[in-house]
Amino acid sequence: MQLTAPATPRPGTRTRDADGMAVASFILGLLGLLVFNVFLGPTAIVLAAASLWRGTARKGRAYLGMGLGVADLLVLVTLMQMDSTLSWSF
């Protein structure tokens, strides 16, 4: 009887997943400037941080996604202060 080791992911899979997370954080951060910034902003920040931690080759997109996620939250806070409510509308 031969025992086999459990399947391990290929080395390129982790980097490819990290690259996908970097792109996703950029897109979600960009969309968050327009809609659902209370959800999309933090999601973009978390995805960007995870992709940087995993060693993405797309560091620029990850940093842009993180910056856009922070901008989403700043837009939310600014618009909430202008309306003096916990929600905002145009």
C-alpha cells in the first residue's frame, strides 16, 4: 500500500490568486466611489492587503485598490457630515 501526500497547490496558483485579488480590490474600490461605498471600501482594503501579503506581481493595482478603498470611506464620511445623518443621498 502506497501512501500519497495530500495535493498541494502549484506554486503559480498562489501568485495568480494574489494577482486576481489585487485586480478585484482595484475594481471594487473604483465602484465603491459611486455605490455601496460602506461595503465596497473595506472589502477593497482587505483584498488589497491580502494580495500584498501573498506577494502579488501587481503591486500597483493593489496599492490603488487600497487607496480607492480608503477614498470610498472618506467620501462616505464627507457626505454623511454634509447631510448630518448616518446615510447619504445625492
